[in-house]
Amino acid sequence: MSLASSYLFLGIAVFLGVTSNSFAKSAEGFTLLVPSIITAITIVLCMYALSLVMKNIPMGITYASFAGLTIIATVIVGVFKYNQIPNLYSMIGLALIIVGVLVVNLLGNQ
């Protein structure tokens, strides 16, 4: 698997992670069947995609990138789907997460 396809699978894992997070909220504590099933399926597929990424990208960099990007994307979904607007301090923290993901990916392998 090439490095480009590893990053494609990382993007897929992020999408699946955000999907599982969104459906976990909709599952209302896993009391609703359909959102609970979708949450379970997407998290398993997400972990499978991450395992493929780790064939070419070190585990720490993979997970740091996945976690940071999933956090940012989940916040964006929260803004649009649930009208959850982050405050100034949250925005600063999110900006630091973005910087951290960039540093890890651009400078972490040197």
C-alpha cells in the first residue's frame, strides 16, 4: 500500500469516526436500536481502516492524526447538526490541535 493510499484510509477512518460519534449521540445512551447499530458498525470499520493505515505510517502518528482530525470534524458536525457553537477558549484549543496534527505529520518523521 502506498503512502497516498494510507492517507486516503486515514481520511476514511476519520469519516467513520465522526459518523460513529454522531450516531452515538443520536443513540441516546444506546437505548435506540438503529443509531446504536450504526455506531457499532462504523467504529469497527473505523478501527479496520486505522489498522490499514498503520501498515505504512507509525502507530503514534496515525493515532495522533486520527484523533486530532476526528475531534475537529466532530466539532464541525456539532456546530451544524446540533448548533453547538464553541466558545473562544475552545476555538483556541481546536486551533492548537490543528497545529499539533500538522507538526506531527510534517515534522514528526524527520
